[in-house]
Amino acid sequence: MNEERKIEVEEVTSVEAPAKARVEAPAETFERKRDYLAGFLSQKPESLSGGEPGGALYEAVIEALKEIYDPEIPVNIYDLGLIYNVEVTDEGHAAVTMTLTTPHCPVAESMPAEVELRVGSVPGVAVADVNLVWDPPWDPQKMSDDAKLELGML
């Protein structure tokens, strides 16, 4: 089994250049079709009313809620998941639906009043209502990822 293998070597002195692409004029001209996006692209975005998510008044209410902290947990009540719903009308009526971590929470009496006071102090809010609910009950899964990270749960 003493076979000897040989590798053939071929020397190349020049390579033929590939053919170049040619662009020819079309035999017939086609009428350009109407761009289906033309109308869409020329539309102006609808302005948000202040009371819907993304609107200035709604976002100001959310920022006010983020300034209120749970006394036992060093996280604001919005990221903690205690705020279930925020509705703001164009007339400045803000309604906040919230819960507490437990019905026996030491701030069960004062927290809704603080939320009402803070939301009511947002410029543009004429009336603030806070609805305290126990259903669905709060659980740690309602917390934002930022809150979980702050508490070492991520």
C-alpha cells in the first residue's frame, strides 16, 4: 500500500474577462402605475387628545403616579402594578383604578387619598377620582420589569 499520490499543478497566465452587462432601452414604454402609497404618505398623523395614552395630559398623570412610593417596598406604585387603569377625558376628568398589595396594608386608608391629591394637582386635571378595587387581587407578576429588577426578582 505504498501508493504515491500526485497533485497536478496547472499554471494560469491570464484569465478571460467575463462579459459585461448591457442595458437596453425597452421596446415599448410603460405608463407608470399610480403609487398606492402616495395617499398614505401624504396624510398627516392624527393629533392625540391629551387624555389618551401618549397624550400630554395622560402622560402627566402617569408621571404623577410614578412619584408615589409604597412605604414598605422601595418602588413607585405604577411600576409596582398597583395601578390597573387610568382614564383621562378631554375635559380634565381623571379616573384611576387601583389596588393595594393587601387589604390589610398599613396605608389602605391614606394611599387612595394621596393618589387622588397627586393626580388632582396635575395641570389640566379638573377632577380626580380614585377607585380602589380588590378584584383581581394584586400579585408580584403585575410588577414592571424595572420594579422586579429593583427588588432583585430578575
